[in-house]
Amino acid sequence: MPEESTWRSVFRNDLFKGKVALVSGGGTGIGKSIVIELASLGATVVISSRNEEKCHKAADELNALGFSGKVAAGPSTNIRKEEDIQKLISHVVERYGALDILVNNAGGQFISDSADISKRGFQAVVETNLQGTFLMCREAFNQYMRDNGGSIVNITIGNRNGMPGMMHSAAARAGVENMTASLCVEWIESKVRINCVRPGIIFTESGFENYGPAGEYFLEKIVPSLPAKRLGSAEEVSSAVVWLLCEGAGYVTGSVICVDGGGSYVALPLVEIEDKTNLPTYGYLPMKAKL
Ligand SMILES: CCCCCCC/C=C/C(=O)SCCNC(=O)CCNC(=O)[C@H](O)C(C)(C)COP(=O)(O)OP(=O)(O)OC[C@H]1O[C@@H](n2cnc3c(N)ncnc32)[C@H](O)[C@@H]1OP(=O)(O)O
Ligand SMILES: NC(=O)C1=CN([C@@H]2O[C@H](COP(=O)(O)OP(=O)(O)OC[C@H]3O[C@@H](n4cnc5c(N)ncnc54)[C@H](OP(=O)(O)O)[C@@H]3O)[C@@H](O)[C@H]2O)C=CC1
């Protein structure tokens, strides 16, 4: 996390004054950076995840840094569980009287060849990333935003070229982006805007711990293949999130902003393809060139 003395948001410091925000997975990584942005711009921010202690620790740390009382941990919430989500949203609305901003940042997956993913493994990833995001949006809308308006940002993952090695997550996040397109129309009458931010490969300690040595190995191969030749920072993601949430983005809904240094336009070498290809050729004419 940046030192408070050196870190300044690029946005106006009262941008979210009086607003109440909920950031899922806000105790670590990208989510924590979004929390810092929102709190520093005047919002009251509730953070939640499965590990409540981690969220309390992050809230205490941020409040001690100068966001005194602006950051609070909500109840432990597993976004795979509908009842946890219902309780979390009602906790925020009852305690803070509003829910103006929702950032669906919680999510994750594991690296695996698709052929080795069990049914439960696939379900766990889809339940977390697609169903969890849907239920968070639905509850926020039904319990508050339908009558009061609001702004939602869903964090997704690079899925333009699929994501060999993380197929389940890319499929679920593509679903989130498509769901966002539907919801932006259905909820516009309630003055709810909903958008996505699709990060490329972003350095977060918490995120990469999840992959262990496999993560290091992949990174060595991925970084040279990225057009930007570097990883992104959490702050580069949270800047985009905050812009989408603010009034200046008032005509933006249903969109996806890629924060990926151009990574969507190259194939990431997450899986190795042998030089010798086995794909049979079809054709009647003799091949002039060796394909
Ligand atoms: C390193 C470079 C690669 C490119 C990076 C791309 C950029 C993306 C970065 C990020 O997303 S950073 C965020 C990372 N953080 C996380 O992913 C954390 C959250 N993830 C999880 O909690 C899990 O991955 C989960 C599967 C979503 C949930 O795990 P949980 O333990 O709660 O699931 P269970 O209900 O216990 O198990 C369900 C099912 O899933 C199988 N499974 C779980 N982990 C793995 C694994 N590592 N490999 C294979 N299978 C796994 C588990 O075995 C269960 O299935 P069955 O065994 O019962 O069939
Ligand atoms: N870092 C990267 O390169 C990229 C990350 N992303 C996405 O950005 C988001 C943040 O990732 P990042 O900050 O890197 O990694 P983190 O692991 O730090 O963030 C994931 C957060 O989600 C929470 N979470 C995970 N599963 C659940 C669940 N079932 N219910 C509630 N909370 C949950 C975790 O908390 P807890 O364990 O306490 O539940 C954690 O705080 C994720 O959705 C990730 O997939 C997308 C593209 C690239």
C-alpha cells in the first residue's frame, strides 16, 4: 500500500462525500486499493469477505492511516451463500442508511487444465464469480438502489481470448460482463449505472500467494509477452473503478474498461503448446507451402 504522505488520488477529494460504499474483498489487494480511493474521496466504506478478521485488520490499519472511522468491516460473507449476501446488504443499509456504491471485487479461481477440473471445482468458481456477483447486485438493487439509484462496478478478468489454464474463471467473468449489459438496461429507470473493470495481470501480494510457485513460473513467462512489459498496479485499477463510480461517468453504463496494458490483444502463454501440431489438414489441392 502506498505511504499516505506520498499517495494522492487524481480525483477531487470530496467526490464521494456523504456516500456509502460496499467493496467485497476489500481487505486485500485491488479491493483494498479501491477502499483507499473511496475513503480518501469522502465515502464511508464497508468491506467484507469470508475472513472477517482480515477485514477488521484492514479497516483498523486504514483508519489509523487517516481515514478515521470511514472504513468499517461488515459481517463475514461468503458470496457463494445467498443468505450471507442478504445479511451483508441489510447490515449496510440498516447501519449506514444507504448503499450508494457497490464494488463487486471479491472473486478468484485456481489454475488448472480444463480436463482436470472437477464438477465441484467448476461450480465453485462459477458460484463465486458469476452467481456471487449476480446475487450481490440483485440484493443491492432490491434492498436499496431500486428506490434510490446507485452505481455498481464489477471486477472481471481478461476473457477476450478465453483464458487457457483458467477457463472456468474467464467463462464466469464473461458471464458477468454480459449480465452487466442486461442489468444496465433493466435498472436505468432506477438511475442505477452498472459497469465492469477488466484488469490484466495486476501485482497484488494476496492474489499471487494464491498460486504459489506456479504463479512465479507463469509470471516469468507472461510478463515478456505483455505489450506493456510489466504488471499493472492495484492503483491503476482503482482509478478506473472510481471514475466509473463518479458523476462524471453519468452517461456510461453497461461498459467494460480494460486496465491491462494492451494484454487483451495478445495471447497469454498460460498453457504450453508443443511445436509439433496434431491438427489434421483438410484439402484437395496439393499444398504449396508447408503449413
Ligand atoms: C499467476 C499468473 C496467472 C494469471 C493470473 C490471472 C490473473 C488473476 C488473478 C487473480 O484472480 S488474483 C485472486 C486470487 N485469489 C483467489 O483466487 C482466492 C479465491 N479463490 C478461491 O477461494 C478458490 O480458488 C475457489 C475454488 C474459488 C474456492 O475455493 P474453496 O476452497 O472454497 O472451494 P471448495 O468448496 O473447498 O472446493 C470446491 C471444489 O474446488 C476444487 N478446488 C479448489 N481449489 C482447487 C485447486 N487449487 N485445484 C484444483 N481444484 C481445486 C476442490 O477440490 C473442490 O472440488 P472437489 O475436489 O470436491 O471435486
Ligand atoms: N491480480 C490480478 O492479476 C487480477 C485480479 N482479478 C480479480 O480482481 C479481484 C481482486 O483480486 P486480487 O486483489 O488480486 O486478489 P485477492 O486474493 O487479494 O482478492 C480476492 C478477494 O476476494 C475475497 N473472496 C474470495 N472468494 C470469496 C468469497 N467466496 N466470498 C467473499 N469474498 C471472497 C478474498 O477474501 P477472503 O479470502 O477473506 O474471502 C479477497 O479479499 C478478484 O476478483 C480477482 O479475480 C482480475 C484480473 C487480474
